[in-house]
Amino acid sequence: MVSSHGIANAFFPFAVALVAASQAQHAANADSFMFGACKIFAGSSSGVISVTFCMDALGSDSRSLSASHYSDLAIIVIDLLTSNTTSTKAKIDNILKDDGNGLKPGDATTVFFQSCQEAYASVLQGQLGIFYNVQAGRFPEAMSALEKLANMVEEYEKGFGKSNVKSLLATENHNSFELAKLGALLLNEEH
């Protein structure tokens, strides 16, 4: 006679294997959705966004595994953009505080970095509005704000070259630009 305990012990490994297979299938479907989205948006961005950048960005957040709509991925991108903006503003704050970098009050470089500092501070204030617009399904408003952000970042990066100032924010500006563009493209598909 087989005890109920023996049946449970025999069934447990099967249940664990079934759950693991289900989780692997879910992850594969999520990766497939995310990869498909990244492939579409890399193609439609005229080379602005690469599949690799898109996959790395979205793949850095575990919520992408449960995303089933482009707006889900857009929320992730907005959060990544907020994080990038926060760290960029902190970097600018440190550049302006550091007395060893040769910045002098009132010189063109200092004024330029102060302008960048103000711009990134205003971006941070606007991020919550973008998030709420996406949550409320007001995609055109969120897309417009993301496009304005991408344009602002692009102009600031160009400003370094025009001012003959070495960009200390090239990576951060590039990431902000691509994230803002990616977010706008994702929302455009939901629109």
C-alpha cells in the first residue's frame, strides 16, 4: 500500500519541473516580445536606437519579463530615463562643485554647465508628469515631452562642440537621448 506521503513525494519533483518549464516559457515569450519590439524600433528609428541598446536597457529591469504592451516597456524606459537623469544631474553638480577642474565663476564653461544643471533639474521635475500621462493613456502628451527631452539633450551635447568645451556628459547625454527616443517610439505604437 502506498501512503499519501509517498505520492506527494513522488509528485513534488514533477511539480517543480512543471513550474520551472512554465517560467522558462514565460521568460522566452517575454524575451521574444522585447526582442521583437527592439527590432521594430531599431529599424524605425533610422539608426538612432540599436537593438543592442534597446535589449540592454529593457533587459536591465526585471519588469520587462512581464511586459505585454508597448506602454509597459515605455514605463520601464521612463524609469530608466529618470535614473539616468538623476545621476547626470548629480554628475553636473559635482563638476560645478569641484575646484580642481579649472572652472571659474562666470566663465563660459561654468555658465554652460550651470545651464545643463538647470535643464536636467527641469527634466527631473517633468518626469513624473510623463509617467502619469502614460498611466492615464495620454500617449501623445507623453510622446511630446519625451521628444522635447531628446531634442534638449541633443542640443546640449552639440553645445559642447560649439563652445569648444570637452563634453564630460557624452555617455549620459547619449543614453538620455536614446531612452527618450525609445520611449516616444514605444508610445507611438500604443497611440
